[in-house]
Amino acid sequence: MSKTTSTLVSATLALTALSGAAYAHLGGFEIKDGYQPFLNMVQNYNAGQYGLNSGYSAMAPVAITPGTGLWHNINGGFSSGGSISYATGHQWYDRTWVNSGNTMGQMSDQALVLTTGHEGLTGPALKYKYDIDAQDLGGVNPLTTGSAIVTTSFWVRGMMDPGLVGTGYLGNEITFEDSLGNVGFRVGLTKTSGGDMVTYWNGTSMVVTSIAGSAAVYDRWDISFDLAADTVTASYFDFSTSTTHNLVVGAALQNAMADYSHLTFRSTPGINNSKFFSVDDFRFTTNVPAPGAAALAGFAALGIARRRR
């Protein structure tokens, strides 16, 4: 091993030692994660801010002014004639329960479900924004993640009702945003003649894959954001075939992200209760360079440059 290579490896190991990995989660939308059952709409109480797993000291749900908590209903939260459009913790839709064919977990376990009944076929898509907080990132303030690597893993289940949206429509969309509203990455389903196909940003455009979204089971996204380089790596696990699709590696973000602060969920217009869009079991891993890491990297680079000269 050359002196230059040795110095680089040593610097890398030192940087690794100085970096901290924080593990946390938005959760599985259970009561212990801070989510009440159907039909408590998430924007109307302190969803995600109480419970044994939430990271907060509050141990009970509290009614709030709608939209002043972690969840904001941009389009949604309406009611009319006993029918509701909503985002809520929902029994019977838990990922473990569904994917096991109702043999594991409990029927009372929950996922987050977005759907509507009263809007009819001309109703707008539901849209909800979630504010990522320090509890989600293992104690790391989202506003300080500008140089971090943040990995998000979650399960999603969904389809668009046949015939209600035209071919080429992108729905059941989840976007990843910074505190300024810049969208760095997006995933969803696109309506095609062959079904609702998994779609993602590949660094230059949206790509429609040949992977069909499923209303029967949950599949999993694993997405890693390198916010220092403004790149993303993403894979999709198809539960039915036990296949992992590595979709994009180190691709440019759609827009540069100053930090990792928001998730936005957008369903499909003209939906009803026979249509599924639910998410479950979010997990985050956050690697934040420790103080001094940048300086150490600079010293290492300086040493390598001197040896080259």
C-alpha cells in the first residue's frame, strides 16, 4: 500500500469514527407511535407526538387546531353526508397483518391510510404534508442535515381505480423535500395500459418501470439521500416475488436540498374507499459528520497533495 493510499484510508477511517449514526422512525402508525385508530384524522390531534415510541414525553392524544402539529392537510380532511376523505391510522391495514395473509400481528394493528368517499369521481387528490422532526432522525435536527446521509425505508400499498384517471397520470406520489419546499426526489405510480407501474426520479426525469404496484400487499422502498453531494440511491423490494430492484445509484436530486425536512403524500383524484393508498413502518438512519470531520478531511487532502508534489 502506498503512503498516499494509506493516508487516504486512515483519513476515511477517522472520518467514519467521527461520524455519528442515529436510528429512529416515523413509525408503524400504531398507538404507541402516537396514532389514534380510524377515524381520527392526523391533522386534528398531536399525531406522532405521544406514545411509548414517539420520543416525546406526552403520553396521550390532544386535540389541536387542525394543521398545527406535524401533519398538514393541504387537500383532505373533508366530510359530507357521513363520507370522509382522510389520512388516519387505520386498523386492518397493518403491513405485517396484510402481507402475512392475516396470520401474523393483529387485526387491530394499524397503517396510515389515505382515501375518500364523498368527493366522487370529480374530487381532487388528497395531499398531506408531514414535518420530519428530531425524534424521527434519532435526535438530529432536520435543519442540520445539509451534509448528512439520510436513509429512509418504508412500505407502501396502492393502486388507482381503473378508468378514473387517464393513461400517463402519476398518482399515489410521495415527495421528499427540504425546509424551503424544494423537492429532491419523488416516487409513485403511473397509470398505463398494463396497470399502475412503479415510477421514480432517475436524476434527469421520471421513469416508469415495468414493476406493477400492488393493492394486495405492501412493497418496500429503501432510499438514501447524500445531502452533501445532492444525490440519491434507491431500491424497490417487490414482496410478492421477493425481488429487490436497484433502480438508481448516486443520481442527481431533482432539486438540491438544503436539508431533509418534509414528506408529502398525494393520492389520486376521483378515488373512493375501494381504492388503496397506505404506508407503514417508516425507518430512518441518519449519518451526520461530527465536529472536526471536515477539518480532518481537509488535512488529509492537504497531506496527499504535498506528497504528490
